[in-house]
Amino acid sequence: MCLSIDEGERIGMIGPNGSGKSTLLRMLASREEPDDGLIRAPRGTVTVYVPQRDDFGAGITPRAACASAAMGCASVHGDIHEAEVLAAVVLGKVGFDDARMDQVAESLSGGWKKRLSIACALASAGGTPDILYLDEPTNHLDVEGLEWLEEFLLRGSQDLRARAVIFVTHDRVFLENCATRIVELSRAYPEGTLSVDGNYTEFRRRRGEFLQMQARAEASLANEVREDTRWLLRGAKARRTKAKGRIEESSERRDELSSIASRNAAAAPTSAGLDFNASGRKTRKLLVATGVAKSMGGRRLFQDFDIEVVPGECIGLMGPNGSGKTTMLRVLLGELAPDVGTVKRADPAPRVASMTQTRSEFPVGTLLSEAIAPFGDKVRFRDVEMHVTAWSRRFLFRDEQLLQQVSMLSGGELARAHVARMMLDPADILVLDEPTNDLDIPTLEVLEDAVEGFAGATLLVTHDRAMLSRLASRIVVLGAPDGVPRVVASLPQALRVLHEFENHVATPIARAATPATKPSAKPIAVTVAKAASTPSSNAPKKKLSYNEQRESDNMEKSISTAEAKAADLEAQINDPKLLADHAAYAKACEVLATAHAEVTRLYTRWATIEAKRG
């Protein structure tokens, strides 16, 4: 293969699992040597490489890790003080404050670990390498981390930016937003790669055109080879003159046809045959959660949460890492009891098929054949019996892998093994917790097709924005400052709510199909107000003025009126007709936000008056 990298490019490298993307990236970054060929760069070219896994020493802080990396920078000259200064500058520019610089690195979230890995790589080159290589940088990042990384690559400061970037990823939105060129590794192309200038949308268009042209070329060559065959069968006399030259040309065409047919076969869909098996149950409401709250480790994850789960819809769960998405799944499914509220399940209990993000449920020593066919060497799928070998081939496993332990499978293979097991049992609810981990783009798209065709309900936890945009009929957004999840109808709305959460000014959104009977702002507002307003015990007590006393006497009535108005607006905002009218919905959200702000203002004012009364 041949590949050139020009200044200013951001190259996204894609391809099926096992196509060699990470290996090629390591070779380009001089971490591995090629078996054949040459990799050339101008003298003095500085490259840095960020691997898939963010690995830091035990107990080390970001400041120490980055300073250690900076010691490799030529401009530091081995001076630890210079290295520490450079580390502090680089860490500050990727968003670390002093407190976070001195945390233990392993305690950071996935997004902050990735920032630290990038900071260490940049510090090792003085902040401005010529080429930055990123291997699967989007893995395990929440939306905040993804958006930070996109912003950093697109608009990083001039003194902290590589002249060119190459990254391997399966994140389609990230490719769309960041790539100036996309290179796909695949045996479907003559040189093993297809390079297209532009974003992911342009790549898909150009790839489709190329594959169509290649298929037409195969058909045309096949016609010529058939003509050659008929000519060869005529006999020497009938072939007359120039026989030797045409025989040679015919042989060349046959070789060319074999090559192009092989490429077109590689281009044909070879993704796993995913097709989830719905039970066909007619129950209208599978789950109904009312006023649910849950804390873990002394921290409130969510509260005052209401939702109905019905067949035929996909509910996405979205929020920062650690916001309680997996915990919410477990509460809804009955694996954890809520601290407050109820979760009612249909009778008999809905059948659930789950794919967890750890994917480690198979016992140690389990063979692949036992994992995907737990009751013998045959499986039954939709009343059709088949041998485990045929079943495994549907998920792209080789026959010899059946006797391999699942612990030896790659991440993508383990994901396919879990799906193969899930598909055997008819389900009412499909639970997918971070299903995109380790899956390549073709498999992601087939998984989306399968979920889209599933007749039951789906609960989907993912940071994959393309998947949420395509599949989710509603999105539950966690991580609110007041602890109350918001339920919205689209990905753009969910992203807007997440940004508001980050700024601690979240606009209240309709949070369930059934409105909550109690507004959630009350206890939070009181707590915050008291923490901010309670005077010290030695402060002199003050007598209320006449107006303040009247205000205090009427406060409960005022709050009750404001709460009733907010509750009425919450009920109105759940109207499907309103959700369909984006302009009206946005206006309603603003009105609801004003109503909740008034409730909060009244509680804060009440707390201030009571603090003054003493």
C-alpha cells in the first residue's frame, strides 16, 4: 500500500476488525517495523503516538506523569524544573486545573485520562509535534469527552497543535466532524486502501461509486472471458491467425477477473447476521417507574424519575461517565431496589436479553461452542434447528474457533459471542449497555438494523451519537444538578440538555410519559439556600420588617401556586403534538424554565427570611 500525509490533514483511518489499522498506525509512528517497504519522513520530523489504553503508573499524578513525559523533549535538556513548567503549561491548555493536576491519575474519568494521555504525548514533543497519531481515542469517552476531543483537534491553540493528525476510530460522528480525509483498509481495493478527501458522508458516497464501478468492471471482464472461452473451444483451424497473442491476452483477462472478483467478494457484506428474537407479547406496558430515586456510595445518582417502557420503542440512556446509567438499568430490571419510588413490571415478568459493557459473564474455561450453544451441539432459532458450526458461521467465527476458550477472543469476537447467545431466547426487553465497544462500523450498522427490527422494547446505554440518533425514540439524560433525569425526543435536544447540565443551568424538560406529581426543585433548592444563607450561631438575630413578615406569612401559598403552575406546564409539555412542533416545544421549555426558576426563587427567599428571623 502507499500512503502520504500532508500538513494540515486530519486523517481518519477505518476498516473491519483485524484489517491492520492499529498495526499500520504503530508502523507510521515508528513503534513497529514493516515487513516490507519503506516509511520516509523529512529529517527532524517529530511524531507522537497515543495508544488505545491510557496506562499510568500506580499512584502517579497527572502533573508527575506529564513532567516525566516532558523529560523526553529535546528543548528541556533533561532539566526537571523545565519539564515541570512545560507539563503545567500543557496540562492547563487541555483543561486541567491545579487540583486535578494533583489527583491520582487512575482516579480520573475516561475522558480526563484521554486528555492526560494526549497532554503527555504533546509534552514529549514540546507541545507542537509534526504528526499526532491517535489509536481509538474515542473508546469509552462520554459525550463531554468526545466533544472536547473534537474541539481540541479542530481548534486547538497554535502553541499546542500537531501539524497533521491521524486517528483510528469507529465513531461515525467523530469522523464526520473531524476528518479532512478518510482512509479505509480493506481487501476490497486494488492497493488494499481507499483514500477519499472529505468527511464520512463524502467517503460513503465515493466508496459506493467505486464499488459499483468495480462490480461493473467484473461483469464486463466476465463477458470477455466467456467470449475467450468460446473462441478457445472452436479449435486451432477455426481460431485462424494471431492465436498465440489472443491466448496470452485471454490468460491475463482470467487473472484480472479472478483478482477483481476476489476484491468484490471482500466488499460484499460479511457482517454478523444479527436478528433479535422478540417474544411477540401483546402487553402494552412492560415497565412503569414512578418517583424512583437511587444513591450509590453515599451519592445521589438520580431522583424523582418516572417512565413507562412499552413494546416497539428504543429508550436511550445518556449522561456523563458515572452519572448512573447502568445503575438505572439495574433498578428498572429489578436487579437493584430503588431507595424511593416503585418499579412495576408486567405479570408475568418481562423476559430480558442483556448485553453488558463488561461482557464477562461466561465462566472461566468456557469454550466458544459452549458459550453460543449452551445445551449441546445444536441450537434452535425461531423454530429452526441448526448445528453449532452453522450457527457460529453466522457470526463470522471460523470452525476451529469453536474449541477456543472465550477468554482468548478479541473484544469484537466476544461481543459477537454474546449476541449469538442473546439471540437464542425470545425477549420482551432488549438491554444493550455500551454495545458499541470493540465493534467495527459494518457490525455497528448491522446491530442497528437488528435493533430497529426488534418488536419488543430496547433499553440502550451508549455514547455513540450516530446510534442514538438512528434508534432512540426517547432519550433519558442523566447527570442533572438537581438529580432529576430529563426525557427528550431527539439527540439534538439531549445534547443541549447535557450542555446545560455542565453549566448548571439545566432547563427543565418533560421527564416522563407520566408527569411527576411532585416537583423536584423543592428539597434541592432549600438545601442549597440554607447552605448559602444560614448565619453563624453567634450572629445577632434580627426582627423582620412588616413587609417581610407579610411576605413570610404568604410564602407557603405563593410557593404552592408556583409549584402548581410548574406542574401544569410539565403536563402540557408531554403533549405529542407539542413535541412534533420544535418551535412551540422550545417556547414551552422556556416558559417551564421560568416557572421552575420562580419556584426556586421563592424557596431561596423563604430560606433567607427564616435565616434572618433566626
